[in-house]
Amino acid sequence: MDGFARRLRERAEELGISNAEVARRCGLGERQYAYYTAGTREPNLQALVKISRILGSSSDELLGMADPPSRTERERLLDRLSLAATSLTDQELRTVVAQTEALASPRTKRISKKSPTF
């Protein structure tokens, strides 16, 4: 049980979100989720599935039955971005996509300018 609680806390920290935010996104009460992260209670199957989905981990990983994949810094950042995007409205998501494309656009143009033309 302590391993499960530790893995919950570590994964939330890796994603840069608080336990309270995990609880909110799962539709669980903060106190209820705090019991899970303290190791004093276990979630039922439905709650475990919600938590796994929000944390972007399998239930096996959270329960310690499978090793989590080792992630590069880039993969951890992409995990954080993906998780944050799930809580945005459609309009906010459109704005973020436009901003991200604007950031990536100059880089794409620079790369293509460096490519030799034949």
C-alpha cells in the first residue's frame, strides 16, 4: 500500500500537478484522494481507472506490478503538456495550438532554409 501511495505522489510531482488537482480532475474529493496518497485507504476499481487515466499511467504501474517506462525529459514535458491540455476548453485548446504552431513555425522555416536545394 505504501508503494502505491508513493507512486501516486511521485507521478503527480513528475507531471507538475498537486494531489488536489489530481483529485479534482478525477472527480474525487480531496480528502478521499489524500487517503490514497497517505496509504491509509485503497481506491475502488473505478477510482483506480480514473486516477490512472489522469496520471497517464497504467494501473499496473501505479500498483507496482509493472515498471513504469523510463521517460526522457522531453517525454516528461510532453506528458505535462498533454495532461494540461485535457483540462482546457475547446477555445483555449485552439489558442494553445495556434501559439505552439507559431513557436514551431520559425524553426521549421530555418531548417528548410539550411537544407540544400538541387
